[in-house]
Amino acid sequence: MEKDVGPVVYWGVADLDRVRERLPAAGCAHHRGPLTAQPGRRMAQLRDPFGTAIGFSAGARRR
């Protein structure tokens, strides 16, 4: 069973795929996603070397 990660802070980024390509070289591991949260908006989570989940979001935001 996967350990619960608790609350996840999301950072807005211009290019989600680039973040997902680059952060594993810094010791991060893919956790969840990417998924389409809304039309034009994608999200993903990675884990840092200490196991903390960090979220990234790219694309349109509607208010």
C-alpha cells in the first residue's frame, strides 16, 4: 500500500513535460500523473529525495 503524502503544494509551470524530464536528474521520482484536471490544464506530482510530494500544474486557469 502506498504511503499517504498529505497536503501537496502545487507550483505553476510553463512546461509540465520539461519539469517531468528534468527533475528526476535532481533526485526526484515520478509519483502521480500527468492528468488533465480541466481542458487545457495538466497536473503531475513528483517526490523529492526525502519523499515529499510536490505538485506541478501547467495550462489554462479559469476563475
